[in-house]
Amino acid sequence: MYTLYYGKGAASLAVHAALKEVGVPYELVEVDLDAGQQRSPEYLRLNPRGKIPTLIIDGKPFHESAALMLMLADRHPHSNLAPPAGSLARAEWYELAVTLANDLGNNFRLWFYPSDLGASDEDLAFRSAIQLRIESMWAMLDARLADNGPYLLGETFSGVDLMLAMYMRWSRNMPRPATAWPALQKYADMMRARPSWRHITETEALTGW
Ligand SMILES: N[C@@H](CCC(=O)N[C@@H](CS)C(=O)NCC(=O)O)C(=O)O
């Protein structure tokens, strides 16, 4: 049994969609980030770093959205989250998951929480350096999908597509959102039409995309 502690549109989003794709029963507990509930004593007992998401797997709490995607893929080997263990496609899938988490996840963390590094929203040199790093990923991913789409693994959907769609969504209010790249715009349209994505959008009452 799974329980997902989520925040609206937060790093829990890809995990939420993955649970829906797998089709297992799960419970949702909303953590109101604006109200600071991630720093409540009850939540810190589950996740001492005070971050979202936390996924309770058989009574034990686990963290880090990319790691949770890997755990779900391992626990549901017949789902569509990842290619078969040991295959070359699985190796490529691991590479993609770690690359997305490092090069998009970490940079988005700094974009939304510049204070992690003692910077602020007004620190324009810092902001434009982070923006550049995120945009260089969009350029790379746009070329990859244009050459070998429609999914990150080519013809086959997998959990890394949920990660990418989540990160792309986070860029929607940036000066140059991911959808400014043509193959990524097409990809966003495709991912938004997925039943799991539509479900989480509705459940989390997300506006925009
Ligand atoms: N690397 C982590 C990042 C988690 C993270 O930074 N989550 C944000 C929401 S997207 C959060 O918890 N923010 C609240 C805070 O830091 O106080 C992951 O992917 O799970």
C-alpha cells in the first residue's frame, strides 16, 4: 500500500502520475507548502528535510522524486514505468532519470529557492545563470525528441516522460518556457493528453498545465 504526501504541482507530481500509470491503490495526503506544513513536527517525522514528496511504502517513508520513480519501477516490473531490468533500454532509462534529476531538478530547486545558496529573486546574475542551465537542457531535449521521439526512449512511453513533463510544467512562467522549443511543445501536448496526467491535473486542481 502507498501513501503519497504531495504538494500541488510540486516534485510529487511525477510520482502521483506514476502511481496512476501503475494502477495500484494509493492514498493522497496534501501538504500545503504555502502554509509551511512541510515544516510541521508531524511531517518532519516522516521527512526530516521538510521537502515534498514523501511516499510511504508498506509503512516506511521514502523521499526524492527520481528515487521514488526508480522504486516504483522496481516494485512493478510489469508496469509501463521502465523497460525490463538488465536491458540496454533500462540502462538508458537510468541515465535519463539521473540526468533529468541532476540537470533540471537541481536547477529548478535553485530557481524556486535561490535562498538555498544565499541568493534571492533580485540577484539577476544568479537567476540568469540558472536560466541558462535550464534552457540548455531544453535545447538538448528538444533536439533529442525531434530526432528520436515521440518519447524520451523513442517509441515507448516510460516514467522518465512523467519526470520531464513535470519539469517542463515548472518552466511555464519562466522568461522562455520549455514549450518555446517546437518539439517540446508537441511533447507537452502529447503528455497533457495522457489519462494519468489529466487525472493528476484534476485531482490536484492545477491551473495552467
Ligand atoms: N530533489 C527533491 C526536491 C524536493 C523539493 O525541493 N520539493 C519542494 C517542492 S517542489 C519542497 O518541498 N519545497 C518546500 C521547501 O523546501 O520548504 C525531489 O525531487 O524530491
